Amino acid sequence: MKSIRVAVAAAAAGVSLLGLTACSSPVEAGAAAIVGDQRISSRDLNENVREFEAALARADIEPEQLGVPLSQFVLFRMSNQLRYQQLADKHGVTVSESEIDTALKDPGQYQDPVMNLLSKGVSPANARDYVRAEVGVNKVVDKFGGPQNQQATAKVQEEFNAIKTTFSPRYGTLQQGQGFVDPGRFGKPAQAQQEQQG
């Protein structure tokens, strides 16, 4: 089985199905991020981080193995989840409970449904909303012509990137291909942590 650290480090570095662009302008007090017209509160982020940390412990994975701060990785996942859901909503896509059940059993590239979810920053115990959004955005891609159709994927990526996302500066600035960098006094950039561990 491939290393979860590799999967999570890649995802934390900003690698995703659709890529990512984001702004770092001021956000309202108590918000970790604003995604489109939706807010991710610091409280929701902290709760998701605790759930994800507990899921890592159940899988016998030390958070330090990830090479990035959990709060940044989980915030990245939460922002992508909202963007996926907003795209699905925009295009009138709905996802049934049975489709979610099927997706939750998908072993993914790690041949294990739990590792598949953990590699995306998702606690398996609380994965239904994330999976609903992910299946929804995949159905949008299918609606435009499928994942093998470059025009379809480019169109969905364009719409995904058009959803304005603003992160609180306490988590750093999100840079394409680098993840969160320069979080200042609130933590260390992922790259600096990886260099220290190497």
C-alpha cells in the first residue's frame, strides 16, 4: 500500500482534481475562510481537525507523518468541499444516499476506503457531506462530457476557480503547487517543516 504521508503531502501542497486559486484578503472575525458566499468558521475547522486527528490515531498514523499542519490540510479540504458542492448546486446536480454509500466503499488508489478518505483530509466517521460534494462535482464533469474530455474538465476547473475563496491569514497564504506558506507566528510553512524533517 502506498504511504498515506505521500498522499496527504501531495494534497496539502495544493494538488487536487481541479487545482486551486484563492485570495488572501481580510476575512470576517471568527472565520477560517470564506468560500463563495459561505463561511467556514474557526470553530467548525477546529472540530473537523479534532475529528481528523482522531481518525489518524485510529489508523495508527502520527499527525507529524503528514509533513503539514493538520489545520491547513483540513481547511484546504473543507474549502474544496464547499466549492464542489456549490458547483453541483449551480448545475442542479443531486446525489442520492445510495450513491454516497457506494462512494464510501470506493478503495481509491490506496486500495482501502479509509485510507482513500484520510488521503483527502476526511474523517471516515463523518464523510457523507464530503462524499456528496465530491460525487456531485464528478457528476458535473460527466454532464459536460466526462473526465476524458479535456474541454469538460477545463470548463469545470474554470468554474471551480471562479468561486472566490479567501483564507484567514492566520493559516498562511495558499500558493498554487506549494500549499499554505508564510503563516508567520501561527505556524511554519509546510515546505520548512519538510526540510526540518529531512
